[in-house]
Amino acid sequence: MSTAAQVTTPITEPSSRTRSRFIGAYYLFTILAGAFVLLFHGRLAFAADLFVGLIYLVVTAFLYGSSATANKSKDR
């Protein structure tokens, strides 16, 4: 018998490092967009604010769904 472990099921979840990088990049983007809206005024800042707000809602829903999936797998 081989001493190396054999993987019988594929890993379908992204690694925690990848998830952490995504979340860090997202928060950096949010901070930079907020600074842009504070420093600039007018239509471009208003459009940027609406765009960032929409992205915030989408990512929040994605992270909520991701955490709900993680909680279901812990309960098993």
C-alpha cells in the first residue's frame, strides 16, 4: 500500500486564501470608491456611487449565500 493519501472526491470549494483575497480586494475597492465620491462631485460621482452601491448589494448576497452553504455543511 502506498503512503501517499489518495483523493477520492474532488474539492469544489475555493480555498480560504482565495476567498480572503477576494474579500480584501472588494473592501479595498469599496474604500477607494467611497474616497472618490467624497472628493469629487457631480454626475460622475453620483454614477460611481450608484454603481458601487449595486456591487455592494450583489457581493453581500453572494457572501450570504456562501456562508449559508458553509453552515449547512457544518451541520452534517
